[in-house]
Amino acid sequence: MKTILSLAALAAAAVGAPAVAQTAAPLPSVSVRHADLDLSNPRDVKRLDYRIVHAVTGVCGDASSADPAGQNDVQRCRVETLAAANAQRSALLAAVPSQNLLASAR
């Protein structure tokens, strides 16, 4: 679990899809690499957060300002995908030994 977080655009399946589809299209997804980060360092946690937000923006895409419904779909995708990514992020950070705990144990 040290190499990537995987994000899938959760709302993308509902965007513009008919109620009954013949075949389900795969959801767009992206991996967020973090093997190069020391997640016990707050600066690297901020780097991870930046990567997550950047990945969510990329996987959910954009909509024209002339398409309010599309903008709403993109916003919903971003909110739902970011929530899922934050759940993965929380689990990842919970597995990282805290430097404060190590320092207090000495």
C-alpha cells in the first residue's frame, strides 16, 4: 500500500448515461503515487493532498460554462470522488507511524 492510491470517478457513471444501458462503460480512474513521500512529514502530506486534488480534477474533467447541468455533474463527481479519496488517504495516514509517538516513547 506504499505505492499508489486509486481514484475512480464515482459520479461519472450517472453523467449522461441512459437509465438502462446495454453495457457499462468503465469508470475513469487514476492512481496517485506516494512512494516518494514521507507521510510522517506534514510537508509531504500536503504534497499528497495536492496530488489528490489534481487527480480528482483530472478524472472528473470540466464542463462548459454554457452547460449548467454539466457543471453540476462535474461538481458532484469531484465532491464524491474527493470523499472516496479522503477515505483512502485517512486509512493510509493511519498506518503511518507518528513521529510524535516515537519521540514521546523515548
